[in-house]
Amino acid sequence: TQVSWRTGHRFEAPPPVPVQVNLNPEFPGVMVPMFDSGILLFSNRMLEALTAAGVDNLDQYDAVIRDPTTGKIWGDYKAVNIVGVVACADLSKSKWVAPSGSPLVDTDFDSLAIDERKTGGALMFRLAEFGTAIGIHDNVKKSLEEHHLEYLDFTEPAKWVG
């Protein structure tokens, strides 16, 4: 069974662990709290901040990150599957185009408006209208900032392009 880390659904069977990921050979040498190489990788510190914020929908798997140039290995990361897909874009207030004709999975946004009533209280989720987008509640953002995690960028929905 092919494992997709971006669907927001639980895996039928867990992936082999530890999940092994090679860094891009052009890796600049800075280990950030979150990598997305098709597989989300969160540092243990980032996971602590997410847990403190109440995020409880992350399936976590031990991971090993390897720098193929130097051979250096990091083991303080987890491969993470965000469980939850939420269709919460307020399309009447967003600027968007759907190449497939349906505003699900691959919608191109020039500005996104979120209808918070449709999030169902989810603190962290995959956006149904654009599967690689990750939405977080303001309380999660605050927790990540309070944990002083460097190199995280947050984009307000209205300014998000994707």
C-alpha cells in the first residue's frame, strides 16, 4: 500500500520505522523545527509546543534525518501525519481558481478567507481545498512562538498564495 503523507487520513498500516529521510544535497546546514519533503518532519521541541497548545491529531513515527553529503544523522525528529482534512475556505471571500473545476484539493488561492465555524474547533489540519496547506488555530501559533522556535514562518490566510 502506497503511503501518502498529505491526505490527512490515517494510514491503513504504519510506515516502516524509523522513517528515513535524506536532506537535500543543497541543505544549508540549519536544522529547522519543521521540514516538508513530502513527509512532514517535526522536531521534538516543536511537538512539545504543539502538545502544549492542545494539538492531538498527529500520528508520529520515529525518524532519522541524514545529510547525504556529510553523513551526519539527526534522530530528534518525528515523521508526522496530520490527521484531519477540513473544508473551511470561505470561497465567497477568497480569491481562487480551481484548475479541476472543483474547489477541492488543488485550488489556486491568491487570498484565502477561513470560515472558522467550519473548522469544527480543529487546532491543526490539512485544508481540503489545498491539500498541502496546513491550517493552525491562533492559539497554536502563540504556543509555537512562546516556545521560541526559530525559522517558523506564519502567513495570515488573506496573504496566503498557493
